[in-house]
Amino acid sequence: MINSKDVDFYKDQGYLLVKGVFNSQEVDDMRTGIENIIQRAAKAKMDHNATWDGDYLPKEKLKKLVLKGFHNVHYHDSVFLNALSHPNMRAVLKQIIGPNVQLHHSKMLVKPPENGAAFPMHQDYPYFPHENHTMLAASVHLDDSNEENGCLRVVPESHKEGALPHVGRHYLDQKDYPISIGTPCPAEAGDVLFFNYLTIHGSNVNQSTRNRRNLLFQYREASDFPTSKEHFDWGMGLMVNGENPHFDKVTPSYQIV
Ligand SMILES: O=C(O)CCC(=O)C(=O)O
């Protein structure tokens, strides 16, 4: 799927777009999986707007934005377990993380047409800090995405700056880091954008008449341990590739309530 130049690009720039990781049938199956989750959530009266709160947009504008966001999608439909451990995904992950790869968590992010929520620029690090910074996001595109429908934006090489102070752990001060500083990463359905959890990223409002549906899988190297216990998601530590060298740490040491 990728070559050593791509690996060097990822290490140097903090992100990498890989084309055609999923074929159109696989993309269609994931779209169906997402639609079914949305319907089941509504039926269970557990639908909610996952738009990020904050002062990154005027209150009036923020109120109108919608994000269908649910975590742990691989607990809702096996299509997502197949996707997160797809041979093409594993081929890339092995090269940019190493042979032993674990899932950290999975989620879906659906920005509906016209008012699909923005993401202010941020690093993912403050949510789930780890010792060796191998953690990365793989953003799976289920729609063609461009600036009009709020494609992802990254700040190349920003992972080299290390952990930056966030407003309430949430996002970077938008005076210094407005969404416009990010390099837009247009992509087609089936493409995956990989980016390190220290890479500054975000995205604009979906102003188009089309959906922008993405899945986001977070992965880490199996010997990269969390430095905080604040974040727990189901499936954390699942071996996606290789082996777990730590017999005494195969499941997270969290209390399940
Ligand atoms: O999909 C996007 O536009 C950004 C998602 C994101 O940054 C996040 O969920 O942390």
C-alpha cells in the first residue's frame, strides 16, 4: 500500500493520505452500517448532537451545527471491526507504527449537508496522552471530501512542537490557531488520512449539499502506555496486528462499572 518514502513523509510531516484503502463495495457497506447506527440510536432515543461546544464560533452559528458522532462503532456492527483490521489498513499501520499495533478506540463522524459541524484546531494528545507518542488517527473517508463539505485540515510538521496548551483540554486558542491555518486534505471515498495525535488538525463547517461521513480509528504501538487514566473506550488494546509483548498488561487496568 505504501513505500518507504511515504513512511518518511508521515514521520516528517505528521500525516499521510493513502488512496484507495477501501473499495467501493466496502465503502457502501460502511455507509449502510453508519445509517443503521443512526436509526437505532434514534429508536433508542439516544441520538444526540455531538457538535463541540466552545467559543471557536459565534454562539448563534454554533447552535445551528449538527454532528452525528458515536463512539465504539465496532460494538455496533461487524463491518467496522472488518474495516479497522482490514489487510490494507494493517499493511499501512505496520509500516508507520511497527509490527505490534493495538486499537485505542473507534468512532463515526457524520457532518450533514449545509450545517455539518466544524472541529476547531486541536491535538488529540490531551484526551489520551501516551508515553511514546505512537498514537495516530486513521480517518476513513466514506464520501469525497473537499473544502466545501468540510474536509480535514492538518498543520504539517506540527507534531514536532510537542504537546501544546489547549483551552480546557479541548482545542487550541483560535486566535493563534484558526481553522484557516490548516492545510486542506481533500480525499475520495475509500481514502484514509493518517495523522499523529500531536499533529494539529481540525475542519470547517460542511456548507455543501452533500454529507461528509468519516470513521475515525485510533491506533497505538503495543508498548506505548497511557500516562493518564482519563480516557476509556471499549475495545482499547485490541490487537490489530502482531503480538502483545506484555503478558501482564493485555487488558486495560480500568474499573468497569
Ligand atoms: O473529522 C474531522 O473533521 C475532525 C475530527 C477530529 O478532529 C476529532 O474527532 O478529534
